[in-house]
Amino acid sequence: MKEERKKILKMVEDGLISSEEAEELLDALDEAEKAEQQQNVVSTKVNWEEGDKQQQYKAKANKKSSIFGFVEEAFQKIKNVDFDLNFGKNYEVSHIFHHHTAVFHDIDFDIANGNVTIQPWNETDVRVECKAKVYQVDNQEQAREKFHKETFFLVEEDRLQFSLQSQQVKAEVIVKVPERHYRKVVIKLFNGSFFGEEITGDCLLVKSTNGSINLSESNGTVLEVETANGTINISDSRWEVADMETINGKINVDGTFEKIDAQLVNGSISCLWHEGLQPKSGFFKTTTGSVRLVLPDQLRIDGKAETKIGNIHCDLAHYQVIEEKKEVINRSLHFEVNQEKETEPFYLEAETKTGSVWMLPTK
């Protein structure tokens, strides 16, 4: 932020902006810095209510103005965790949990320290492969005892449950589940990343405090992913409703969605839309970073783009400018594409404080 402040002061000295404009711009930078430092955060829900154009924009203004929507206790954990636990002597433990002919439609994983990978396979069994490093124990036997004491594995009442709550056990967990449409998949991680492949379901919820979230070839109704410190990568996926948030990292999205909300504080957003579902709304917001959207050519779009410091690039064919502002420290563009189409428009909003916005065609 120091370089940006120097540029602002230089612009005042050169007479390019007034002192009032400089003050507004410095306030914007302060907001970005405060956002990065924010620790007490409260999760909020996406408001996907339907409405006309004016209601859509109004809803967005009142929606999740704070991206900072994460689990409050996660940050309390950060303060209390002794990160030295993962240094020093450790003993490795490997174990496989196996359940034959498992019938369930809900998956619930809760792991304090480690990565999780879910891989559907063409079998009816469940297999949870764990490779763990156990700290603060004196020998191999104590390590194995501690691992089994801290892990919980159960397939019962139409649900697969697995938990490992000890910070002193760092695990790599690979989960193989039957290929089927799941009702609800919930993955909660504190210090670790998630990797999911070909997951199909009504609802997929993934939360991590420190780690990336990676999802490929997935599809379903509702997708919610949150991480405080890490990148979100969604590739070749199809979801009716997708909601993703991070504080530090990037958001990379590749797929087809009806409604999508992507927000972060420090990092860039990239979204490549595939043809498939008819898009209804898309909201993209970052504080420090760029927003890059690649959109299908045939869409009817009603879009808005805003930036404090940066430029707005719209390379979509035959777009019409409804309203445009090109001030030194405030740029915005309200535009429409394919107005002649009788289909419902795709409502699009892209916003950044210090970065540029690109809206590009697929071809």
C-alpha cells in the first residue's frame, strides 16, 4: 500500500487531482488495509432472491458487503494454536479405514490438521486412507495409540463420518466413496487443503481456515466454499448456485452456473463461463486485485463494473453503454449486451478497489 500512497501524493503535487479526491482515494486504501487485517468475522448467507433489475442491484448493495464471511471461532483457534507442534520429532502412522457395501448419502469430515482428497470410485465400499505424522509422543507405539484415540470413523444412519481433531496429528487423508449422487457433503478443515474430483450432490460445503480448496468435474445444486488464507480453484464444474469466499488468495472458476458469488479481500478473480446452464446472476468483488470474466457470446447481459484505481475493459461484441464514468480515481461502466434477445438478462456486477476489470468473449 505504501507505493499507492506515494502515487496519490505525487498526483496531488502535479495537480492531477484535488486534495478532496486524494482524501477519498486514501480512504479507499485504508479500507483495503483494514480488510486484510480484519480478524473478527461473521458468516452471512447469499441472498439469491429473484427480482427485477432495480431489485437485483439493490439486493447486491445490501448483500454481503463484507467478504469476511467466515467462522468466527476459526480465528480464535489461530490465536490459540501452537504452530511449533508441527516441528521437531514425529512418528509416522499409516492406517486404512474400510467399510464394505456402504449405503449413505451424507458425508461429514472434520479435520484439524491435514489435507483431504475425495475420489469417487466404481465400488460399493468406503475406503479412508490415512498417512499421519504424530507429534509430542516418545515412540512409535504411543504415536499409533494417539492416532487411533483421536480419530473417529463411522458409517451409520445414511451418513459417513470421519473426524481427527488433534493439532498434534497431521494427516494426509484420501477418501474413496461409491460413485453416486450425494445429498450433502460437508468438509471442515482448520489447517489443510481440500481436493475433490467428480463429486455430484445436492449440497457441497467446504470450509478451511488455512488452506486451498480445489474442485474439478463436480456438479450439483448448491456449492459453498470458504477459506481465510488460500486459493479457491473450481474447474470444469456445473452448479446451480455457487458461493465462494477467501481473504488472502485467488479465486479461479471454470464452469457453468446459474448464480455465482465470488468475493475476496487480497487477490484476483478469474471466471471462465462454459455454455450449459442459463446464467441468472453473477457478483464478483475484491479489494486489492483484478477481476477477469470470460463470457459466452450469446448471453443477454445487464452488467456493471467499478474500480477505484485501475481500468475497465469490455471487449464483448455489440455491447451498449448505458452509463459510464471515467474519473481519475473512480471508474464505472453500466452496459448491456444482446438487448434484442427475449431471454431474461444475466445480471452481472464486478467490483474492485485497486485493480482492473476485464469482460472478454469466449471466442
